[in-house]
Amino acid sequence: MSISTVKQCAEKLIQLDSTVAGLKNELIEALTTLMETKLESLLETKIEKLFRDKFKSLETSFGNAFKNIEDGVNVSIEFVKEECKENILKCKEEIKTEFEQQLSARDKLIKEQSVEIQKLHISLDRVNDLEQYTRRDSIRIFGIPETPHEDLAHKIKVHVIDHLPVEARFQVNERDIVRYHRVGRNTGDRSIIVKFVSWSQKMRVVRARRVFKGKNVSISDDLTAINAQRLKIVKNMSAVENTWSWDGKLYAKLKTESKPRLFHHPDQLTVV
């Protein structure tokens, strides 16, 4: 073999080695790239799984924690509700007890005051009866005209005594009158109170007062303010036909009854 042939063979070997080296390098690069891609994908998968597992664990932990919190809150709410219920019931009982005590105290006070009021009414009635008794010798005359500087004694004689029946005129005269004066407000002809020397003389005039029926002059007992008010109240009752007084006592004739009633208070005339 010639030297040139050997040289050519050597050159070809060198080229082949160079080609093999290039292929080797390319293969290494390809393998490297492939390995990096696989590794990256594997790492992503591993990391994703790791995060997923961790998140699931955290989710479970948080779920359990929230469940425990919820259970605790529910227990607390039930406890508070029960405690509030007990407190409300306790407050109700306390309020009820206090109310009953106050109600009992009020009822006791009302009863005591009712007794006192009843006593006052009895005392007032007694005082009123005593006052009426002090007026037993007096009458009231209505309808005599009032004039300035009048002579009441003369007016009483002319308008009352001179009009009595003959028998009464012989028994009653000016000397039987102790005193007289007008009473009431100056809003017209005021009434005249006339006090006689005795009850019997006063009653002679009262028994003869029917002669003044239909005239301007009228005669009545000298009633206390209380008795006059009671007589006025009864007179305005729809069930009452007529009212009057006799010797300081009050009478009423009801429309549904034939006999008159003696009364002290208007509530005694309640129609059954």
C-alpha cells in the first residue's frame, strides 16, 4: 500500500472521528434536553401533588377547627339561651311577687281609706244632722221682691203672715219671729231666712204653706247646704216624680211607687 493511500485512509478516519464526535455531542445535548424536560415535568407533578396533599390536609384541619368552633358557639348560644330563660323566669317571679305585694298593700290601704271615708261620711252626716237640727225653728221664704233699704218685717207680714189661713193668723204674728235676713248672692230676689221663737210656731206656718201654691211666694225648711244639694240631685233624677222636705227631713216620690220615700243620700233611691 502506498503512502498516499495510507494518508487518505488516515484523513477519512479523522473525518469519521470528527463526525462521530459531533454526533456524540448532539446526542448528549439531546439527552440533556430530554432529561431536563422530564425532570421539570416530574418536579411539577411532584410539587403539584405535594401542594394538593398539603392543601387537602389544611382544608381538613381548618374544617375540623371550624366545626369545633361552630360546635362551641352553638353550645355557648344554648347556654346563654338557657341562662337568659332562667333569668327571665326569675325576673318574672320577682316582678310578680313585688306586684302582688304592692297590690296587697294597695288593697289594704284602700280598705283602710274606705273605712276612714266611711267614718268621715258618718261624721259628716252627724254634723249635718246637728246643723239641720239647729235650723228646726227656721224657714226660708222665696219670691218676695227685694228693694233697697227694705223693711223686711213688714214684707214678711204682708206677703206671708197676712196670707195664712185665719186660724194660723190668730196663732202666729210678728212677735213670734226672732230674726230674719236675706241670704245668697245678689243675682235677683234673694231668699229670706226667718227664725221663730219655737218649733211649733214655725210648723204652723209650714203646715199652711199650701195656700201659696201657684203664687210667686213659696216656703220651705231652712235646709243645710248638704241637704239642699241632695234634694236638688234627687229632683233631677229621671225616675223621681217629686221631692220635698218636711221638718228638715228629705222625701222623694218615685214615678213607679205610690208612697214617698224618706232618704238621706241620693243613692238610697236606686230603682230595683
